[in-house]
Amino acid sequence: MLWWGYTFRVTYSVMYFEGLGVFAVRKEFLQVLERAGRLKELNGDDLAVLIGADREEGAALFSLADKMRCRYVGEDVHIRGIIEFSNYCARNCLYCGLRKDNAALPRYRMSPQEIVASACQAAGLGCRTIVLQSGEDSFYTAEILSDIIFRIKKDLDVAVTLSVGDRSREDYGIFREAGADRYLLKHETCDTQLFSALRPGTFLEGRVKRLKWLRELGYQAGSGNMVGLPGQTMETLAGDILLMQKLGVAMAGIGPFIPNKQTPLAGEPGGTLDLSLKTLAAARLALPNVHFAATTAMDTVHHRGRAKALKCGANVIMPNMTPARYRDSYLIYPCKAGLSDTPEESYAGAVKTVESVNRGISTDCGHSLVGNRS
Ligand code: 5AD
Ligand code: SF4
């Protein structure tokens, strides 16, 4: 990958990367980037060096991540339509607006008919994957949810991804039998203490166990983490990537933490787009054939956030297919991008973003490229 280099200070080198351009980077950074380009295994220290990139190094990191994305998952972007069907949640995560104790949030539940109708609309617009997301809401029993999944899979030529949090192994099995293809269960942070502090009553071990169950049941499992959580370090972010590697995830969502006034973390600074993009780019180098999303949170902190993510490792975009009347109640964090859009507008916005970075839209479901295919 490296073509020539000239050391002009003790620690800096000007480097030309084939097809990438000329960058001034630290020697240590260069060594890691070169190894990443040759697909050598990266350890936690290596990943922390990449995530800690300065401006110029960041440009080199993004270029290489973009190149790897193109080589391993291609030019086309997968559009996954997300339906946020209930904002009830039994949990009290300190960072999230859907937390049980947030009495200021009006709650809603979509009926099974409404959910299936939204899925039909999303498929009609062109989505080849439907993501069903909610808080942890036991109102939707395994029976109710599996019936919804079955109806969507019967009528539409789509993949179904579930994102409904912690459930029993038995429930996961029932959803899978009903036709669910994928399951998103973000580990949020690999720091065990931080995990339990931010998600009272839960343990990282439990998440990891569930992600293993999901894989055993034949799901394409997805995880991911937030960037900029209080108490998080570069090493934690590097650990997040290593954990996803260990879990063999097929897909992941990495995005900035955005403080929400209606939560105990209201006064925290929150994550930046820059650090989120570096984490995403480093993750692409460590997990070359995983599907990475350009997340809504990235668009919320910067109006071109998703477009930028597509240029440094992401190959998935998830327009919101929730009916407009429910959207402002799915307020995980404030000022969520696209809050007043209809599903048609969200879909068109996603297409525009993809076109703005000169990429095509995938016509297939975008199943896992990591193995564990369904
Ligand atoms: N900022 C950014 N992302 C958040 N999430 C929850 N709260 C926030 C926040 N304040 C993300 C978590 C969760 C998903 C539903 O939303 O990663 O998995
Ligand atoms: Fe509920 Fe998920 Fe929000 Fe936690 S992050 S409060 S589990 S919706």
C-alpha cells in the first residue's frame, strides 16, 4: 500500500499511498496504517493509535477505510428502512430518552396492522431490509411479534432485522422461526463497569451471552457502540472494536453519544462526529467485510454526518420509515435528524445522501458477508 516516504522530522513522515494521496503522519501511525492495509491483525494499542489520529492522519485513515470498504463490501449502499414501533421501555439507561423514568415523553405503541402497513410502504419505496425497533416492551409477546415478522416475510421480498433488546433465548428462537434474519443488539461500551453504571440492572456479560445465542440460532448478529460516553477512553473505543471482532458480528452501528436533557446525563459533553468517524474507519480496517451503518446520530451532530460516514467506511444507511405522527416521540436524543419527515422524504433523503457521494444503491437484501448467512 505504501509507495514512498520521506522522514522530515524525528517523528513525522510524508507518505504517498497508492491511490490515496500524500499525507504527513507520525511514524508510529504510519506503521499501524500500513499493517492495516496489508490486513495484519490489529491489537488494542494499534486501534487506539488509529482512533487517536490527528487531522492529517485522519485524512489518511479515512482514505484507507474508504478503499477497504470498496474492496470488501463494494460500492453499493444498502438501504435498511427502520420502523420504531414502540417507545415504551422497561429499562432506565442513563443516556436514553426512552428510559422508563422519563415521564416527559408521550408513549405510543403501533398496532401489528400499522407495523405491517409501514413495512409494506418501506418495501414499496425500495427498502430490501425492514428493521423493527422498539424499547424493551413486553407488550409485544413472542407470539405477537412473531406473527408480525411472519406476515412481513410472507408478503414482502425483504430481510427482517429485529432490534428489540434483551429477550429470552426461547423468544429469539421463536422470532427466528417466524423468519427474522438479523438481530441488532448493541453492546454500547466494552467497559464492564461503565456498561452497568449506564444500564442499571444489566451486565455486559449478558449482552455478550445474547449475541452468542443469536449467532447460534442462525441470526446475522449486529452490535455497535456509542462514542463520547462519559468515562470512555481511546482504549475503550479500541476495545469496542476488538469485542465486535471476537463476537463475529455481521453488522454494526457506531455513533456519537448525544446528551438528552430528559436524562441523568443531560450535562455531559457528548461525542463528536470527528471521533465517531475515526472509530468507524478503524473498525472498517479491523472488520473489513462487516456492514457498517452511517448512523442517524451522525446526521444529528452534523448535517452531512451520514455522507461523511459513507466516505470513511460505512456502506449502510437506515432511513426512518416510522409514520410521521409517532416520530417526535421516539426521542432517544434531542433534535434527531429527519424528525418531521414522512417515510417518503426519509427515503428520498437517504438516496440523495448516497448519490451525493457518488455511490449506487444495492438492489439486494445485503445479507452478511462474514459467514453465518441465512
Ligand atoms: N445518544 C446517542 N445514541 C443513543 N442511543 C440511546 N441513547 C442515545 C444517546 N443519548 C442509541 C443506543 C441504543 C440505540 C437504540 O440508540 O446505541 O442502542
Ligand atoms: Fe430502553 Fe434501549 Fe433506551 Fe436503554 S437504550 S432505555 S434499553 S430503548
